[in-house]
Amino acid sequence: MYIILAILAFGILIFVHELGHFAVAKLNGVKVEEFAIGMGPKLFSIKGKETVYLINLLPIGGYTKMLGENEDVTDDRSFSNKSPIRKLSIIIAGPIMNLILGVLLFGIIASSKGYLTPVIDKVVPNQPAAISGLVKGDKILAINNQKITTWDDCITVIYMSKGNPLSIKYQRNNISNTVTIVPIKETSDNRFIIGIYPTQITSPTVSQSISYGFIETGSLIKQTFGFFKTLFTGGASMNDFGGPVTIIKVSGAAAKAGIMSLMAFGAYISIQLAIFNVIPFPALDGGYIFLYLFEIITGKRVNENKVGAINNIGFILLITLMIMVTVKDILYPIKF
């Protein structure tokens, strides 16, 4: 049952993404031929006025197929016949919808459960923070020159320090100060700590909840690009990333933990989908975004037939990568 809930939740994220493409395509007068959730063999379909709506077998993605998307078509309602700015608006709408969903989900969670802030509520005696002089009420502003906006930012930087000294900038009575703290390892959780607890906002207003949604989304985007940096510099291991199998397993565990946990993980994945899709790679939204920005800046139009051929190659490469990551998920599953 939890796995089914996880698949449904992931399907909603895909639906929201494709709905962005679909809605803005319609607003721009583009004919949408197919609107699909899932990939692979068709489970069932419904024929609308001009669009076929499909549910496919594999819950690993979706697509919005538009007239003239990968070839030159002279029809007035063809995607290829629209201006680069209109094309860009259609493509970028998918990732934007995922970001908006992430903000809304984080806002709903904050409104329901409250949220943690990087303001110290408690300092553990005889641990690094206490020894350095940090006290209750101090607000953590930055660690090692990395801006701290959420409690997640704080624990992420401390965790990534691997026990190396941290330069912590904090604010007390509207005055900023800096201290150097060396984290210690907590053996029970196998993580590095400095001995502080955050302040919790228990009953936030609507504006505070929405603001937190934006802040948490921005923080997660920053953390994701930080992981990319770690990945490309050789600092990540095989156990630090996963694919569809891992997503479904973790989603199932989140569903088992409660609706709020599932919503939090859904917000996380929604934002990851937005980021992944804007990578400038053929067949991803980012490849199209790069292409149409090029057309807008240079005024030169790229041949749609060539774009279609390149995207087909990119799609094959993405499917190959998906298969490789899925095999990795099965042979070397992430422990959580």
C-alpha cells in the first residue's frame, strides 16, 4: 500500500510538470497531440477534443507531445511555427511548476507542523558550541562563508565538514561576531555536531509559512548544486545517489512515516525534477531552453529537424543512464 502511495505521489509530480507545458502550450495556441504520464507501453488512454491523454506502464516520467515539436511544420498551431520567446515560455513552464509545487508543499508543512530556524534555542554544556561561547538566542548567519538561511543549511555544512574547523558567523543583540569551532563526531548517529539545538516556530502565520516555503526551496537548490560540485570533484560515492527504485523505496518509507513526511519528500523530489530538467542536455527541458535562448540572443533560427535528431540521440543516452542507475539501485541499494 505504501509503495502504491509512493508511485501515486511521484505521478502527481510528473503530472504537475507536464501540466505546466500543456497549459502554457494551450495559452500560446499550440496544438497538443498527446499528454502522457509514465513511459513505455500504454495502460489506457482517453481521446479528448484534439489531445490523447495516456497513462503508461513505467512511472518514471511523462511527456507533452506538441505538433511540430521536433520537425518543421507550417501549421499556425505548430510549436515550430512559434517565436523563440513563446517556445521558451512553454518549455520553462514545466520546471517552474515543480518549483511552485515545492514551495507550496513546504509552506503547507510549515503551517501544519511549524519549522526550525537557525536561531539557537539550546546549547549543550561542555560541547564545542558552549566552549566557544555561543548562547541561546544567537542566530547563525554563515558557516565557512556559506550563507545560512535554514536549519537544514546549518546541519548540512556541519555534516560536510568531516570534523574540520568551522568559521561560524553569528548575530547577538544585532551585533555580528565570528568564532571557530571544531565539530565532534556523535557515534550513535555517525554524524558531526557542535552541540546546539534550533528554535522552532510552532504556529507560523500564512505569510511566514509561504516565506518558509521559498526559503526552504532556495536552500534545497543551493544544497543540490553543492552536491553536483562534490560529485564532479570526486567527493561522492556510489551510495550518495539513486534512481527510480531508490525514489520509490524512500517514498514508501516516507508514506509509512506519515502524510507530512511523504509531502516533505515529495517537495524534495519536485525541486530535484525542476533542477534535473534544466540541465542543458538534449531531450531535457534544459536542452531546449539553451537552444531558444541562443535563438533569442543571436536572432538565428536552428533547424527543427536537426534538433529532433539530436534529441533522439539524447533520449537514447538518458534511457541508457536510467537503466544503468536502476541496475545500480538493485545491485548496490542505498541503505536508509
